[in-house]
Amino acid sequence: MPSVILIRMALQYPYDSHPKAGTTVEVADGVRWLTMPMGGSLTHINLYLIEDRDGWFVVDTGLGNEQTQGLWHDIFDNELGGKPVKGVICTHMHPDHIGQAGMIVNHFRCPLYMTRAEYYQARSYTTMGFSSSQGSWQGEQFYHRYGMPTQSMERMQNAWRRREPARDTPAQGGASAMTMPSALPMGFRRLEDGDILTIGSHDWHVVVGAGHSPEHACLHCHSLGVMISGDQILPRITSNVSVHPTEPEANPLKIWMESHDKFLDTPPDTFVLPAHNLPFYGVRERLRDLISHHEDRMLAIEESCVEPQTAKDLLPVLFRRHLDARQTMMALGEAIAHCHLLMHRNRLERSLDEDGRFRFLSVDPDLERRAHPDRHDAPDDRPILV
């Protein structure tokens, strides 16, 4: 039988740089692209404006700090043509997406649009903070069971506490800080999968995915051939998909992979406007790459679990470099997510041993035929908080 050579089409990037902070670039009829700064390796988040006849809709808002707020006021003054913001649409609840939602909504007295799960998850986050779940007995039990030493857990908790401002004071600091969003409005307008938002002369279809967050909303305009994808589809980095102490038996990678299958129906000539990296063409190629990458990671985990392993033991399978406390927590959540999907597929079994640790063991009798330990993707450099 002749060998099969797979040729992956390269993604196409019509733009080779991002807009300068405080400015916008029109990327489709009535659609403008802007960026706001972030700390770390990401450096920025992409945000979008959609023009209506008598105003604008904002899609995602940036971090909740003074620098981002000031840049938004530059946009209001110089880029909106004297028209107001009519609504704020947040794709999901992460701080770089909702950080200025309350400020913009209150400034223009306009509605906030989100899916229900994302809105209430955001309300929970802004009320409790992220580190609170890590320091509870449930958090301690969760990390212990998946293999984290006590000292490592304490370092993780301290690292997250240092990055969160006090919740009784306004969020301040530069873009590198783990800033809390401005207070969310008390109400919102619910987005659901299949909804249509008519803005200007175009219809925007709401397409909901999940896994990276509970109910992530993308906006697809068929007439323009454009999809605003948030963190659901990114061209160069892989969104974090993790299990957390708040839902320790969750299976987020299962619904993440199912979402990729769903988004494969997107027309191949769609121009994708992501939250990070550059806008691109090649949505189906990118989705197939993401699916293949996670399948490869899971097979590598199976091969490593021919002897019982904790989730912590599996981190070198997924990530190549030394991880600090915060990165270790993120990496562990991703490792657990891969293990939970393998359990769902009956390829791993989990036991709670006498030391209180979960250990995973490969149980698929077909593993020896499927294994290819010398031909895996290289481990990722480190997890990225996106």
C-alpha cells in the first residue's frame, strides 16, 4: 500500500501587525479592530467594534486597569465618529474580556450581552476572586489528590494572592497585574446559540462553544464572511482547558473537542477575528490541527500510564520547561482535563491510593498497536493563561 502524505495548508494572515493602542483598523464593512495591552507573553488582546446605523457595539473589553480604561476613552473620543456605544458583547467571562464591561456599560448606559453561564461565572469571580477556591479545604484536597506536594500548594496560593488586588478597592496597576474587572452591571441580555443580532445591514449569528469557558459566544456574519472567535479559535496558541477545584469531576476537554467538531462546519473562506494573535484565514485547517494536537497529547499520556501515574507526574509529557507555581497550577488543570477525557473513553482508570493520591493507569488493550512514543508532537513550552 502506498504511503499517505498529509499536506497541511498554511494559515493566511492579511495583516502583519496589530493596530497601535488607541486606534482602530477597519477589517470588514462596519467592523473595526483594536487592541489593548496585556502583560506576559501575550502582550495584547484583540477587541472589535461593529457599527450600527446610530451607534456601535463593542465586542470584548480588555483588562480592568487604569491603562486600558484610558485607552478606551481615546477610542470614544477619536474613533467612533461621534456615535455612542449601543451595547457591549462579551464572548466569555475571563478578566481580559470583561475587565472594562462595567465601565463602558455605565458610561453609555447601554446593555451588556453575554451567555447566561458566562455572566454568572463572571459575577462569581468578581465577588469571590480566583484564589479563594485554591485556599479552601476543597482546593487543598483537589491538588493533593492529583499529586501536588503541600509546599507547592502553598506557593501556588501565595502566587495567586499576590496577583489579585483587594476586592474592596478599585483595580489598579499596569497591564501585567492580575486585575479584577470593573463591577458588572446588575443585569444583562442573554445570548443563546442560534440567536441573530442584526447590526447595521448585517446579521450576526451567535455560535456557542465550550471547554475553555462554560458557554463561550462567537459571532459569525455569513454575509461578510467574518467570525469573531474570542478565545474559541486562536491561530497560534492553544486556549487553556482545565479542571478546577470548583468542579473537580468536570470533563471540559470533551466539550472542547465537541465544539471543534461543531465549528468545522464554518465555511472555509471565513475571515477569523480572534482575541489573540493576528486575524487569519484557514479556520478548518486550524481546528483540525487543534483536534490532532489534543489527541496526540492524550496518546502520549496513555503511553506514560502503563505504570500508575499522578496527574503531577504527567506534566513533563505536556510541558517541556520548568514551571513556576502559577504555571504549575494551570498545567496540572490541563493534565487532569486530558486524563478525564481518557477516563470517559475507557482508556484510563483512576484509583485513590492509600496516600490519598489519584493514580491513572492505561487499560486499553489496543494501546500497544496505537502507540508511537517516538513520533509525538514536542511538549509545549508552558501553559498560557488564555
